[in-house]
Amino acid sequence: MKKSGKSLTMLSLSLLFGAILFWGCDDDNEKSWDVSSDPALELQAAEIHSEQGRTIRIEGIATDEVGIKKINLNIDDWYLNRDIEISTNDSVVKSYELSYDFLVPEDAANKGHSIQVTVYNMGDRTASEIVEVFMDGDFTNPVLDVKNPVNGLTLAPDSELPVEINAVLGDSRQLGYFVARESSINFYDSVSFMGTGQLNFEYQNIATLPAEVGEYNFEFVLADSAGNVVTSNRVVKASFDFDKLYLADVATDEELNSDLFGVPMLISKTAPYNFEGKYYAEAPGAEVRFVPQTTSFAPHCYGLDPNDPSKLINDPENALPIVLDQKGYYLISVDLENMTYNVESYVPDDWYFEPKIENPDDDAYIETEYVGKLGLVGKGFPDYPDQDWATWASIELERDPENNYRFYKTLDMEGTVEFIFQPEHPWGWWPEPFWRFDRKVDPEKTILKGGENVAMTVAVRTTYKVTFDSHLNRAKVVPVQ
């Protein structure tokens, strides 16, 4: 009996100790927090302007002297009811930076929507704020088209020079403001459109340059009502001599501006007022004129004087083109002080590119000496998805059957477009020779075994013809009509 009683006592003690342990653990999990104040919630923005299908970000700071338990974001219309768990009994956070991304539904109604943000502290006391989301966001840049002055405009400073400014402004929702300025002559003008609801405006003004040689940098800034900003810059020179001169083998301003680069073609300055250019006429009867600005035939255009074709005239309306009778290369020189010119045909005898595409069994030969056909290597060519800076997938250029220096390719471009002229290689090596460019944006000549990769943006898929002449060290990219 004593043994049995002792066992019963031991069993009772064990059950009691277990109950105490169980009660203690339950108390830890359900710890009671003595909280006498509400948490604090400060949102970074009480209003968000967005649109359907766009991601918004809700940001703010939640604080509590005891600890933040969770944050809840709720909007029934968009099926959002999200708890962000923050603290536990074992790990307490007293300050929390909220940053929550949410995709606005494609079918969200065009009205204001309220997202309730609620913070809970460890005592389940709460604080709430509302974020209003409006479907009137503006994420499209305004359009700024500076008609005048054309970039590179050069004027003879015989007296004070009036510079006509003409810009066409537009926006899909509402214009905000426009600024035109040139700090060295204290020229500043601005127009505010806030509250007018105006979508389009044509700006006209005149800035006066002093009667002295100089270079003037005009800056134009356009913002819409949502704060999207675009800028455009124009250089105007007051000089009796041009720094640069370009050969134009097109007839209209539209053709001067529709290329990605290469039109018009830069020629060399040999002395004050004197320039010399090498040019290839692709067919008999090619017509060329000369301009010191790149985007327009006005205000300066040099061509033949209709009253004396042995002389030049500076007249955008009446200057006649120099006609090149035969297909082939020409050396053209012009003297803009004496208004004279000279044209000579010639046959180049310098080195031209030849591939080395023999493919023997010697792997070392393929690695070090193999040079495939010349092509485009870069990105932005939707019909060539494998061409992403891959020499093994080089887009082969077509060589002119009558001219070893000339290469062509017609293809589509879209998005961010970058490329160089590079031979193909089956293993992805980068054999020489290759050609890059004198600068990334709007290049004016190619550089053999040097230079930079050209970089452009083609917003809409467009078909272009790429032309490269290794003798002239010139390339151009023009749209195919």
C-alpha cells in the first residue's frame, strides 16, 4: 500500500508540474502588453496620381514607444487586404519604414480610390491614414519642337544680330511652363500655363546678339503640369567664318532631319573660309549643296549662282546644286570668302577590307587569324534576336559589287540601338579590323580600330538603310520609304 501510495503521489506531482509548464508557455505566447497610447503613422504622400496598369508605391514611417505589431493595407475595390507582420514577443520593432508596391488593376475606374493604411502596436491600439489614388497620372513627356534658331546657325556680326526664336509646344494633358534663356546676353523669358488647361502653344520671340564675334548657347525648357520636363539646346555663332561645313545630297529639311545620323556629311576645313570634301556619287547626276547648320537649308546654303554657275551663292531659295555627272568618287573644294569651287573625280587606291574566311582544321588559326565578313554587331535589331553584341551572329553587310569600299544593309531598328562595324567570328572573338565612331550621339565619322559605339533611341520600329564607306570613313542611317 505504501508503494502504491508513493506512485500515486509521484504521478500527481508530475501532472501538476506539467500543468504549470503548460500554463507558463501559454502565458508567454499570449503575453499581455501594457500600452496606454496609440502608435504614430506618417505617410510620405496622402495623394498618388497614377493610371491603370501602373505600379504605385505607398511609403511612410510607423512608430510606437512599445512596439509595432503589424501594418494593414486595405481597399476592397482592388481586393487588397494585406497584413505586414513586424514584431513578435521575441523581437520588437519600434520604428518601421513602410515601402509597399502595388499594381493598379487594369480595370480600375477613372475616379479617386482610397487605400486605408492602419498600424497596430503590441497592445492592438491603432492609427490609420488614407492614401487617395487618382487615375489622372501623367507619365508622357511634353513635346518641344524648336524651329528657330537651327543648331549651328552662324551669323556675320556686322551689327547687332536679331535671332528669331520659334518653338512649338504640346502636351497630352496640360502644359506647365516654358523657359527660353541665354545667360551670356542676359536673355530670359518664361511662360506659365498652369491652370489654363492649354495643350498646345507656339512661342515666338527675338533675342539680340551683340556686334562681336562669339558663341551663344540657347537653352529651352518645357514642363507639363505633372512636372515632366524636356530640354533642347541650340548653338548660335557670330562669326565671319564657319567652324564646320556639311555636304548635303538631299533636297529638303525633312530629309536633313529624318536620318539617325550621317546626313548632312561633314567635310574638312583646310583654311579660313576654305573647305574640302570627298564624296561618292552612287549614280550619275548626283546633286550636292553645302550648309553650315545640320537641320535646315536656312539661313545659309551654298550652291551655284544661277546668274553665274562658275561662282557660288549663299541663298537657300536660289542656290543651285552642283551636279556630278558620273558615278564615282569626287574631291570638291569650296572657298566661301571668294565664292569659288572646284570639282575633280578620282579613283581611290588605299587599302580596303577583305575577309579571311579559310577554315582549316587548325583551331589556333580560327582563334587568332580568322576574320569573317564585315557586319553590324550591337543591339536593337528585332529581326535578329541573336545579335546582342555577338560576333558569331554578326549581321552581314552587303558589299557594293562595283565598289570594295562600300557596304549596305536594310533592316528594322527599335528601342535602344547601338552598333559598330565588326567582322564575324564563329567562336565569338573580336577580330580586327573594326570601325567605331567619333562620338556616341550623332556621330560625324567612323574611326578605324578606335572610337565609341554609336547609341540611339528608335521609339517606333522603323526600317533603315545603313551605308558605310571605309574610304571616306563615313556612315549614315536613313529611313527607307
